[in-house]
Amino acid sequence: MSKYTTEVFDSAIDGSKFVANKIKALIEKNNAEGKKTVLGLATGSTPVKMYKELIRMHNEEGLSFANVVTFNLDEYYPMEKNSEHSYWYFMHENLFNHIDVKPENINIPLGNLPQEEVDQHCLDYEAKIDAEGGLDIQILGIGRTGHIGFNEPGSELDSVTRQVTLAQITIDDAAPGFGGVENVPAKAITMGVASVLKARCIYLMAYGENKAQIVSDTLTNDITDQVPATYLQKHSNTVFVLDTEASSLLPA
Ligand code: GLP
């Protein structure tokens, strides 16, 4: 039986504020108790408004990220950290440079390691999430293939952090930002489906009508590796945060 919930908002802004408020509440509770908060973070255009709201909360409401540890879902491979295309760069531009998170508490898979060091890096990344006590909250977007992180169709339920090959649709979607398909890396390093499902709470955000079909496929299909986001139906505490457009193909 599926235990997820859906929250539909009039706008992406309202959905983003809803998620930011959940994050804020948890950080403040943990800060008051002297505990760390462990956040799993996502890239893509979808979470940007939510990150803006967290930055506003930091600036205007004194929300401190000094006790927050972050793990990003994924990174292209090969990819240099300081490339404008890297998720490392994206996260610093859109969030980390504007809050008081400690650099040593930021974890993003490394896209610049030699191939022979990648497998060990993936094992270490997975172990580090566990060593921090696991993810309190995982933020997700969704790709047109139904991928979460870079878990493309065919990803297995028990998959963990690993190197993957990107689906052609994903490469096509990324192409404009890279100035052409030929410039998009063919591979990535991503947390696995199992890594994501271990999070105690998951918020998947999807906004706009171009997400309506995959949102419908995710929530109305049986669980299938062909739409990896359907694995979220197995999770006990996942909230799909949608705007009206993204929810438009869901059954009434
Ligand atoms: C990329 C990222 C995903 C993200 C997806 C959708 O593939 N690896 O984590 O969910 O893009 O991006 P957008 O939010 O821009 O639609």
C-alpha cells in the first residue's frame, strides 16, 4: 500500500515555501537540541526557489546552517568542480555561498577523480551518509525519464551510490545548458535508489505542465524500474509537492 501524500499548490513559489518551512522547522528543532541536521539536496531548476527561500530565512529570520550537513544527490562525470556546469558550482551559486553552512559539512560526489578511484569514492560517499546518521530530509526533483538523482530507467531498488550512464532524454534536456548534446558528459555519479529511500523524509517537488505526464506516470503506475520515481511509493514518508500544472494529469 502506498503511503505517500501529495500537496498541490497554486504556484511553485507556494510549494517551495512549504518545503523550506519544513526544513527550517527541523533545523530549528535540532539546533535547539544541539543536534545536527542532515539534508539530502538536489540540483536542477526545480529546487532553486526553495533554496532562495532558505537564503531569505537565513538573512531575515536568523536561520543558521552551522549544524547542518549536506549530501548532494549527484554530479556529472567527468566534471571539474569549478566548471560552470558542475553541480558543485550550481550548489554554491544557488545556496551554499549565501548561508553559514561549513564547507567541511558539504558533500557532493566528485566528478573529477580518475576512473579507477570512482568505485571507492562511491562506497565512501554511501558510508559517510550512514556515519552522519542518515538523511533527515531528502529533496528531489524529477527528470522526464522518471529519474531521481541520476537513477535512470533500469535502476534497481537496492542500488547505492555508483557511476551511471545518462539516458538520451536526460542528455537532450541538459544540452541547452551545455551548448549542445556533444558537450554533455555521458556519465554521472549518483546516490542510488536505496540511498534515497533510506532518508527519513522525502520531498519530491515538480512544477509546471512539462512535469505533468511523468508525475502522473509516477503516481498511477505500479512500481517499475522503468520509472524509478515509482520506487518512492514504497517509502513511508514521502510528500509529492506539486503545483496545479504538474498535478493536472492526476486522477481527480
Ligand atoms: C537533472 C538532475 C535531477 C533533476 C532533473 C530535473 O537530471 N540530476 O536531480 O531532478 O535534472 O531538472 P529540472 O528541475 O531542471 O527539471
